[in-house]
Amino acid sequence: MDAQQPRPETTQPRPPNHGADFSAILTVLLSFIAIVAMIVIPSSSSLKNCLSILHQVPEGHVGVYWRGGALLSVITDPGFHLKLPLITHYEPVQVTLQTDQVRDIPCGTKGGVMINFEKIEVVNRLHKDYVFDTLLNYGVQYDNTWIYDKIHHKINQFCSSHSLQQVYIDVFDQIDEKMKDALQGDCTRYAPGIEIISVRVTKPTIPESIRRNFERMEEERTKVLIAVEKQRVVEKEAETNKKMAISEAEKLANVSKILMEQKLMEKDSARKREEIENHMYMAREKSLADADFYRLTRESDANKLKLTPQFLELKFIEAIADNTKIFFGEKIPNMVLDQRLLGNFLQQVSRNVSKERKSET
């Protein structure tokens, strides 16, 4: 029965695959080294640029690459990019506005006085289209050539052609523009990709003794300016008072003129009123005189018509009748005689009147 029973099969162990294990270990090790290179090593170190595969170009910069020391024409934009480790070298280059500060610039003026500009700030920008040409000709530190060194050169040229008075006071406000124009002129000619936006120059440091002299001069100048301003204020006040007096006099003159015109108008109105009253009085008197003349004329004409012997005799008789006195004596007959004489006289008058009427007709 033992011979008929089947024997259990025995499994033989497989030999270990040492090649696969080594590949896995090598992959893990390289991955670990790459992660450590990207995380542990500072981003500014050249070692990371050599070892890293994945790199980041920050905003406002472009990526520039060298392979074997030769500058590549590839320019990358901000973001993540890949490169060959240990073979390709990478540098970020800023293409936005940047401010370079140039410090401690000694120079000598035309009079031989040494002064020092502590700080000059140059705001500049490298255009993206000229990054390759600029770095090919002047390297990554192109600003050392065209900004730092040029500022030293231009400042010394400027100081050597001006006196201390001009550099420190008279033309100090022009140094900014002169430096900007000088830098931009050279950059436009030799490195057109560099744009100089502005230049800010601080007041230079001068020897203490000369500085005290300038301070005293400035104090005296300030005193003179204060005196001049006081004089101007006094003159302005006098001019203002004069204008006020003139204005007041003109106002009084205008008021007097208006009052005089008012009085003249009142006089003229009174004169016209008197003339009108005189005309009215003359017209009234003339009318009365004419009326009296007409009345007297008419009465005269009426009296002429009454001058008849009969009317006169009637009036004579009425006059005698009205006389209440009676005379007695020898002369009484004269009364009759006188009556006859009166009758003769009245007849003569009547004849004269009739003649005059005939002549008038």
C-alpha cells in the first residue's frame, strides 16, 4: 500500500533576481537625490542649477540657459520648466523695472575739492527681446558694465568740469537728467536692450569746513531773502493801502459827482418849473390884458355909440335931477343959459361923432 501511495511533490526555491532589485534601488536613490536637491539646496546656489531637473522661473523674469558654457538661444517664460542636470545651467534674468544702487562714488571738482556721493539710484529695465544679445555680449552682470561702472565714470566727468559751488548748489538739480541722458546715450549705442527710466542723486558729502562755510552762506542768503520778502510785504501793504485810498477817493468822488448831478437836476427841474409857471403867468396876464383891452374897447365903442345929443341931454337932466341943492338969487337965470350952451355943445359933439363914423366906413 505504501508503494501505491503517491509521493508529495517538493517545490524548489527560485534564485533571487539581483538585477531588478538593483534597478529599483537605483531609481529610488536618484529620486531621493533629486528631491533633496530641489528642496534642501538653496535656490540661489549654482549647485542646484546643475543638479535640478525641474526649475521655476519667477514672475517678471525669463529663464536663460547655458550648456557647456555656451549661451543657448532658448528663452523661457515664467513657470515650471525641465532641463538636463549637470549639463545645462540656468539663470533667471529680470525684465521688469529694477533699481540699482551705486554707493560711495568719490570725485574731484574742478577746483580740486574731493567730494563723495553716498548713493545714486538708477531705475532701469532690460527688454525681453534683447535678453539674448545683451547677455551674449555683456553676461548676466551686464548692469555692472553699463550702470555701476558708467555712473562712476560719468559722475567723475561731471565733477571735473564743474566747481564745488556748481556741483553742490547751482546745477545740482540738473545732475539727475544729465546722468540719465549720458547713460541712455551709451546704452542706446552699445546695449540697446537696456532702458534707463530715471536717476536719483543724493546730496554729495563735502569737507566739514567747506560745509560750514556753505551753511553760513545759506544763513546769510536766507537773511537777505527774509529782508527782501519783508520789503516786498511792506511794498505790497503800501500798494494795497494806496489802492484802498484811491478806491475810497474814487468812491467819494463818484458819490460827490452823483450828488452834484442830483442837485443840478433839481436846479434844472426848478428852473423848468419856474419857466413853466412864468409862461403860465404871462399867458394868464396876457389873457387878462387882452380881456381888459377888449372890454375897454367894447366899452369905448359902446360909449361912442351913446354919445348922442339926446343921451347926453338925458344924462344932464338926470344929473340935475339928482342934485338936491336949490339955488336962489340973481344968478338963477344963468342956469337956463347954461342949459342952452350945453345943448349947443352936445349938438356939435354929435356932428363930430357922425363924421368919424363916416370916415371909418
